[in-house]
Amino acid sequence: MEESKPSPFPPSASLSTLGEWLDLPTTTTTTTTINSSSSSSSSNLLLLQSLDPQQYVHDFWKNRTRPDGRLFSQSRPCKVVTGMLRPHSAGSALVTTTTTSTINTTSTTTTTKVLAATTLHIGQPSPDRPDRGDIVVHVTGSGGHNIGTDFLGNKQQQQNWDVLQAWLQRTLEEEEEQQVEEDGNGGCAIPSRLKLWTGKAALRLVVTVHILEDGGNIEDAALLACMAAWKDTTPLPQLGKDLVPVPERGGALFWKNHEAYLEKRATATITTEDCNNNNNDNNDRPPRAFRVSLTMGVWRDPQDQTTHLLVDPSLHEKQFVDGTLTMVVDTSSGRLQPQYTGKVPLTANDLALAAKLSQARADELAAILLS
Amino acid sequence: MAGSNSNTNKRTLRPDGRPSQGNTLRPLACELSCTHRADGSALWKAGLTHVLAAVYGPIAPLVIAKENPNLGMVSVVIKMADQGQQQQSNNQTLEYGQFLHDVLTACIDVAKFPRCVMEVVLQVIQSDGSMLACLLHAAVAALMDAGIDLLYMPVATTCLVVLPSSLDGTKKKKSRILLDPTSAEEFEDDDCSSVVVLVNEKNHPGAILGSHTFGGGVPLEDLLACVQVASKACHAIPAFFRLAMEQKVTRESQTLWSR
């Protein structure tokens, strides 16, 4: 081989040099036999992960585990921080889910981080819904990916965000409708929380969702962030208490004492909740309905044709599942909204198992949302 | 008297004249190859809900970077008839489009069409309930007309689940499930009803391949009851597809060979 022409291949065809060529962590040849076998097996694992990621993931699933060490029915640890944008927004919440997978000494952390903030606008209600307010959702963010000049990638991501926006908007609107309906027992209808003055004034809740990092399962994190931000949006201004109509100005609404209202909002504290710890300290408040979702990947084992549900799939796992099932649960009534598309048919047993997992997740998150 | 007759009718018939038991589909009609520019087209009618579908492809994508070297891609475009409520229809169109894209990608043999795009354009001509199911059936009929290989034939069933409510004083303890609801039925009991759309196929009638839910949600037992209803309804639609295809083939043979 001529020295003037650099070869694309390393001079010796050993695994360690192939790992260097592929920019993988290398092993030293002076280690003991046991260490070298384990370190070489971890190099093989890394090689498999980069050359055939589907087989890499399927090898874990066949052993009924996942690359990050979770069980099939286990969600990633999640943390919710509310009120960090006060007083600039009416309510806010930051949801973070993190998972770490370790091969030998190499650790890979994937994080999903979603920030939701709410603002309130006062306006005129629609003529066909004079006693209801309005909810508008905007989804933005790059998801932690540097799209740059990749126009097609940017367009695809915007399309995904648009679908997520439509789903969040519909879910929040249905939750608000359900709230009005459920409180109307006994013939005495309790008005919508966004109503101010029938036919004349109502609140528009604008929810802005910013995807800071996309590590998989954006839907669950975004809905949880919206619900936590909505719950953090207190107190809502009320007619007669915070707002008064001024007849001289054509019945327009004016703040009674705007500084006092802002101070009331600013004095609420920032809270951090860990989704895996059930805090049932405050059970005195009446339960309010929230909606939480649980996304599961569906995978069919090709050997025995059994169907498995992978709770909270990561971004890496989502590429190789055979279907995606998202179950939205109402925390008060337990009603389900299943959304499924995939190649694997789901039987009644699979649906019942998914419902059970979703209910358990809803119970876990309800402790945070209702506290 | 007319008043008592109308009350009796309310108990025995649904608003569009179907029996109140709720397990009857609306009359179906399908016309294949109704547009000549597209590779495949179908006009699907279910009662007063009319959808026109056109399929273009498999063709090479306009942007080469959009090619997938291993699999074909499916693109779904939906145009709604209702232009009044723009924002609501935009959101609905996005969700429907994503759902149909996922279902059609799973049922089309995309491995046979690498580097190709199959564009499905759906125009809603008239809307009277069960829109998502009609969109899917129209798309499948147009794909069959275009001669695109399908791994299975998806069938969508719309179930309106009316939950028991104590607002009006009556004690309805069991939910009612109405098959293939009209628009009036979907919005009638807005507060205590949910619409569940289930997709399955004839070979696995008891299992679902897709699901989409609107409204407040349903209890688990009602969801499983909807799966049972869908499993019984999924035999009727493929038979109707076969009938429509046979009529088209017969019509074309008479046209081609007539002197």
C-alpha cells in the first residue's frame, strides 16, 4: 500500500480498530481475559446498536426487558414543576421525563422536556355559546433537534406539531365541556370556569406548549404539562369580584384592583412533584376531573405471536414498534378514549390490559394534579 | 293523534327512519372510476354522507429527498365541505388525515412500491355523521380501483355510545350503542355521548386495527361492546366492496366489447 494514498481502512482489521473507525468506544489489549471478553462483548453490542438498531432493540424485547432497563409496564421517571413562569403567565408547568441506558461505561440519557404556559384573554363569547369561554392551544419548539437548513425535516416536524396541537386542543375542550356537564347534577347547572358574563364577556385560555427536548412520547408529556398548567392557572378573574362593568364606557369590563389581583397570583408558590411518589396529603378539596394519557407501543413477538404492550416508548423504541396505542383517561369518571393505529390486531384482552395500565397511571398522576 | 304517533315513532325509529335498536347501517352506494384523471377514484355514499376519493400513484415524488429507498409512502389530503368553522375543521382535518395515513400505511403493501408515493385525495361533498368511516371506505375503494395491492381490507365502524344520564330524571342504567350515527344523533346528547370509530378486518373480526374516539370517553365494558358490534358489521362492507367491483368490471366489459 502506498504511503502517499491514505487508506480508508485501518491497517489491522481488529475489532478495536474497527470500533475506532466507527467512532465507538475502544478496548485495550492489555486487559485480562475476563475483562477483555466483557469489554469486547460491549463493543459488539455497540456495533450492533449502530449497524442494526432494530435487531438490537428486538434482542432486549425477546428477553422481556428494554434497552434502558425498564420493564414493559414501567414508565420513565417524570417530574412536574409548576409556577416557574409566574407572574409573566397565568399558569405554567414543566414536565421532564428522563431515562438512562448504560452499556459498560457508556451511558446515554434521553430526556423529554415540555413547557406549557397559560394566559387569559377577556373577550366576547360566540353567539351560539354565550355562556362558554374558549381554549386555544399553540405548539412550538424544535424538540432539541437542530433542523437548520433541512427544509423537509422542518416541514415534517411542523406537521407533527400541528397534529399534536389539534389533539391537545380537542382534549382540553372536551375536558372543559365534561367539567360543566358533570357539575350539573341535580338540575342546577354550574357554569363554565371560563364564563364571565353571559353573552357579553368570557375568558379565552391560551395555552402555549413549547417542546424543549423530544426524547419520545411527546403526547403524554404535553398533555400532562397542559393539565398541570391549567391547574396552576389560579385564581381565575371573576365578575363582580375582580372585574366590574362600567356603564359609562358602554358596559366594558375594568379591573377593580389590578395590583391586588396580580399580587394574589404572584404569591402562589412554585411546586415540584415527582410523578412516582403518591402524595395524598391534601384530600379535603373536592376532586376535579383531569385527563391524562398513556402511550404504549405494541409489539408482536415473531416467535410465539404474542402481543406485548410497551409503556411509554422512547424515541428509539418508537421506530420499531408495530403500532401505537394512546389511552386518554378521565381521572374522575375513569372513562377511556383509545386511539390506536398499527399493523397488529388488538384483542379484547389487550384492550383490557391497556385500560388497566392507563387507570394505574391516571391514579398516579391524579395525586399530583389534585393536590 | 299526531303527537302520540310521533312519540311512538321516537321509541321505535331513529331520526333517519332506521330501527331504534341501533344495529343497522345506513344504505350504501359506491361508484368506482368516476373521475378519469386519477389512477383510481370512488364516490362513496353512506346515507347522506358523500365522499369522493381519488388516488394518484404509485408515482415518483416531486422532491427526491422525500423518497424512502425501502418502502412506499402514503400521502393523505382531506378537503372538508364545511368552510364555516375554519379552525375547528382545520383541527379535525389534521387528526383525520393523520389517522387515515397511519391506517392506510399499515394496510397497503408498501414494500412493493419503494421510492414511490401514493397520494389519496379525499373531498367531503356532504357531511351527515360517521365522517371518518366514510373517508376510510372511500379511500379503500379508490385504492382498489387503482389496482394497488392491499395486505388486508380495513373496515371502519362508527358506534355512538350514549351513556346513562340522570339529568332528565329518567334512570337509564345501561349505555346505548347506536351503529353508524347521523350528524343529528352525534350532536343530540352532546354531554353524555361519545363516538368510537373502530377499524378491523374480516379475518380478525374480534380484534381492532385502529381506533379513534371523540367526546367524553367510554367505560371499558362499553368499549368492548363496541368491539363486538364492529366484529358483526365488518362482514357487510367487504361484501359491498366486492359487489361494487363486480358491477364496475361488468360495466367495463360491456362497454369495451359492445359493437
